Amino acid sequence: VQLQASGGGSVQAGDSLRLSCVASGDTFSRSLMAWFRQAPGKERDYVAAIQWSGVTTDYSDSAKGRFTIFRDNAKSTLYLQMNSLIPEDTAVYYCAAVETRAPVGRGPRYKAATDYDDWGQGTLVTVSS
């Protein structure tokens, strides 16, 4: 699946942003999807993941309570609603996909970048204080 992320921008601390990731191809509805982020000079970190059906979701500790991952399979689109943004959220955000019907949030599986087969190009989020 090919992925195209968008929605990044420059915002102030406390603001909200919604990222989108549009998929092409016919595997989106069968794919577990996730968001990762990479700050300058740092590794790519897990943010959130969602099962193909949307039934299960999972979040990193830094995202929990502020971010919401959701999807619209009819539109082949993944979203990340980010609220109460802080400067530490500044990073390039990537969407990722792997074709599986497995649930998320059960152990360490699907929290590593190596668990995913397809990646979007990234969208930059900059949060200033």
C-alpha cells in the first residue's frame, strides 16, 4: 500500500492538529495502521496504532490522553487527532501499515518500526512554546 501523510504545521503549545494518511491500493482495510514520529537527531518512536477494524487501539505513554488514532476504511484514510500539543511533540510524523488482522495493545508487538512494511513520506509538526 502507498501512503500519503498530511496535516502537519506550526502551532503553539496547547493547540490541536489533525494528521491524515491516505492509502492507495486495496489493502488498507486489511491493514493494521500506526503513527510514528521522529524528532531531529532521535530515533523513530511509536505513537499509536489501530487494528484493521478500528476495534482496538494503542498509544504510547506520551500520546495517551492527548492523541486519538482513528480510521475510515471507506475513505482509506488514517487519522491522528492531536490535542494539547507541547514542544516535545515536535517531530516528523509518519504513518505506517502492515497487512494483518491482529489486534493492537497486547504486548510489544506492532510498537517497533520494523513491524511495518509500508511507510508514508512524513509530515512535519512544529510546536512552539
